[in-house]
Amino acid sequence: MVGLPYDFMISIIKNISIFNSLTEEEVSTLSKSSKIIKLKKGEILFSEKDLVNNIYIVYSGKVTVFRLSEMGAKRVIYILDKGEIVNEVIFDKLPASVSCEMFEDSQILSLSSNDMLKVMESNFTFNKGVIDSMGRKIRRLYRQLKNTVPIKMDKKLAAKLWKLSKDYGVKVNRGVLINLDITVTYLADMLGSSRETISRCISDFQKSNLIEFKDKKIIVKNRESLSRYFKGM
């Protein structure tokens, strides 16, 4: 955990979009107890059942929010990017219901939850921004619940790759590059499947010229074709 000069913490907070509506006094309130946590890929920020007293926001890098099944299998819930709040739900003062792991080397802004609540009480626009953040996560959960119905894993994977190409896609000559380092194991964790099943699906997708997969990078050759595949068209 890095304790940075007060003025520098103010500049960090001002550089995160969710704080754009804050007054100088409100920024100062948050800055007094704020810290930057630097973590390497694979390191854990917090785990299920931990009592977490701070609010965490991704300042740089990406993080994975996940749960473990009773059998110890990991199920990825979200990948969160710069500016996203990791754990709004701690306002209920209950133990963490998820774990947070670094998807890549990252810097995390740590803020006092009590100071956050004070600012939320005085600034409706900021309050609404936090509520909107929770709302987006709930919508993502609804989409994931839709994928828990009995659908073949190849269609679930196609839908997930389509969504990742939408959220993290970069246009390249051969299609849309999903600009994340993704392993077969990570995709299996996202879908609650086995590595072997996902590996077979990826092999089939490559044979059908839907994707390219090499060195942890996936290129979706044609997003419309992938969409038609998971919709059964």
C-alpha cells in the first residue's frame, strides 16, 4: 500500500470520472484517507467472507471479481476496468460475498467507506453515479443468469466472446481483436465449465473460421457470424 502526498491523491481522485461532480471540499474529504494499492497480476485484493472497510476503485489495470463454488471451482463474475468501483456492496457492513483478483498488474484507489457515504449524502449527482455503477453490475448479472439456462456450452462461449469483443474489441485487419490476455482456463472460469470443454469449443470455432486464438489473444473474424451462431440462426 502506497501513502502518496495529499496533493497527489487529490489529482488522482480528480482523474477518475465518477468523481467529476465533486466540489473541492468533497475531493479533500476523500483524499485525507485515500491510498493507492499496487498489486501484481494474480494477487488478491480481498476474499469472500473478509470484512472490508474500504471502497476500492480501479485506478489502472484490470481486476477480476469472482466467487468460488462449494467444490472450490472459480466462477468469474466481472472484469472491471479503470474508473470502475469494485465493491459498492460493502455499504451494508456485511462480509464480502465475492473475491477480487488482479487480472493484470494494477493500481487500486482505496477510500474510506465512511467518507464516501458522507460525500454521497451531500452530492446527489455523485450518489446517483454510485447507484448507476451498481445498476450496471446488476444488469450484467441478469445477462449471466440468462446464460445459466440449459444452453449448449458452445453457444454460451460464442455469446461470451461476442460480448468481450464488444466491450474490449479493437478493429484489426482480420476482424476484431479482444484486447485482453485470455487463457482457456480463464474462459472456463467465466462460464463455469471445464478447460477441456472450452478447448474443444475453441477448436471448433477456429475450424469454422469464427475466431483466431493464439498467444492468449482472440480475434473474432466476424461479429455478426458469431452472433448468428449463438442465436442459432
